[in-house]
Amino acid sequence: ENVVASSGTSLTTEQIRLIKRFTNNIKILFDGDAAGIRAALRGLGMTLEEDLNVRLVVLPPGEDPDSYIQKVGVAAFQEYLKSESKDLIQFETELLLQEAGKDPTRRAAVLGEIAKTIAKVKNPLKRDEYVKICRETLQVDEGALVLEINRHLRRELDKLDQQTQVEGNRGIGEEPLPDINIPGPAAVTGDEFQEKDITRLLITSGAEWYDVAEELTVAEFIIHNIEDVLEEFDHPLYQRVILECRDRLDAHQPISQGYFTSHADDAIRQLAVGFLTSPYEYSENWANKWDIHLNQKHPEQNYHQDAENLLKRFKFRKLTRLIKRNQEKIKELAASHSPELMAHLQLHQRLKDIHTDLAKDLGTVVF
């Protein structure tokens, strides 16, 4: 019951989708041939891409499903399936580590293989769980594993972009293509650089602790400090990310890297993968050639100091804009002798005081 046999043929995407019409859970049985299992694993990534829950069971040496059930009976066979089944990624990790043995080069290669498999998982929460499990099994830094996963995600997005571009360039029929005015790169205006930095920090480090004692995350710290200027964002994409983070915090939902790299919005997904593909790598020569071991964090991991400095620069820019706008309003009210003039003069002084304090912190000279 609820059993299908591949009969020696390779598993296809069409077959997986057919199975998915009936269930999201698959348990795959293998005989004890390690080489056969290794070869089959290469094709099982398709099941993760279709968002299925996959577990694997290896039968005792020399047995196949038919011979083993004939030998031990139905009850013992079912009990074996329960006790010996392993999650696909857990299974692959253990198998690759066993094959690698103590060879450091081969063990390092396992990280890349597992990262490639985890990158196929669509569900961001499930992907985060796999990262935690594999970090313990592989005994590696979580950041290194996440970085490798993001590299694979970036490659897949690049392939998708190229495919879309090729398909878009294909002519249909014999009709000539219409004249299209393709604009050049848009000029960066306003405070987009600061807004981009705010968005980067939320996506890459929003879930990290800003203050453990206060149980305050980086995302909570940032959103709380810019809530009054959310409507002042110049870039619509960055504003969309910020507002979505605020809404998720209000709903007590997590803000994780996986959430953004698997986002339904293609623009947000590509933005996240771009942020998470770190451009920084320490040269191996420091340790190998000079025996100098660097322990300084990568720039993107200094999220506590990054958050504080970034917010100061961001608020400084926005305050400069608000002061200018308020000055124009003061001129307008003064010309009309409006009773609202005094309130705007008081606002101007408060804004200038805050602006001056921020300038001192940033070491900026204000004229």
C-alpha cells in the first residue's frame, strides 16, 4: 500500500510531481550498494526542489525490498523502516563524511556538496533548520555554511536570469520587433546609499542579538529607530523590505536570511542573495605562509557596531532633509504671518540640536 517501484529507471521531475499529487512525504529504499546510493543521491535534489519531505532507508547488505520482507516478515520490515530512516540531507552528510574519512581536503569538499543540496530547499525555515543540524555534524562555523549556500543560490539566480534573457530575446514568428527605448542606468538620488545599507543589515543580520540582556534583535533596534522616517525613503524596493520587516515584527514572526532568499518577490530574493554573497575572504597566505592567524570578524559580521554607525549616518541624512523642508515652511509662514510660525521655529531648534549631536558622534563638520 502507498508503494511505487522505479524498476531500475532514473527518477524524473515528472514522476516526483505525480507523487506529490498524493503526498509530500517520500521514503526511498536502497540496497546496501554504496556506489549505487552515491549515484542516486545526485538525482534526489529534485525532490527538495519540489518541496518534498524525503527520508532514506538502506537495507542490510545483499538484500533488496523483496528479499528482506520475505526473510523477516511484514511487521519486522515496517519496524526496520521506522527505525532506520534518515532525512535526505542528514543521510548525505553522514555518507560523505564517512567516505572522506580523516582527509582534510575531502572533508572540506563535503561542505560544498551539502551546501549545494541545502540550497535546493525552498522553505526558508526548513533550510535554517538544516543549517543548524549540518553545522553540528560537520563541526563548521554556521556563517561559512550559510555563505556557501548563498553562493549556490546566487548561481541558480544567475542561471535563471540568463535563461529568462535568452527566452526574451527569441523572436516569435516573422513580425519585426518594436522599437524600444532602453534607458541607461538610473542615477542614484537622495539617500539611497544609506537606505541600501539599512536594508542590507536587516536582511543579513536582522535576527542577530543587538542586546542579549534586553532580548533586543538587530531588526528590532533598527526598525524602532527609523519608524518615524519610514515614509521618507527614496528607493521603493528598500522601503518595501523595511515595511515588511516592521509588519513581521509586529506579528511576532522571525526575520531570517532564509526568509528573504526564498521570498516570493523576485526583486527582494535577488537583493537578498546579492547581500549575502560576501565579497570578503581572508587570504590563506596569512596563516600558511606567515603563520599569522586572523580572528577579526568579516565586515558584514560586525552587526552591532554596524547598526549603530549606520543608523547615525542615516538619521543625519534624513534630519538634514527635514531641516531644509522645515526652513522652507518657516519662510512661507513668516510671509503670511501665520500663527503656526512659532511651532515651526521651535521644531527647527529641536531638529538642529539633534543634528548637531549626531554630527559630533560622526565627526562631521556642519556649516
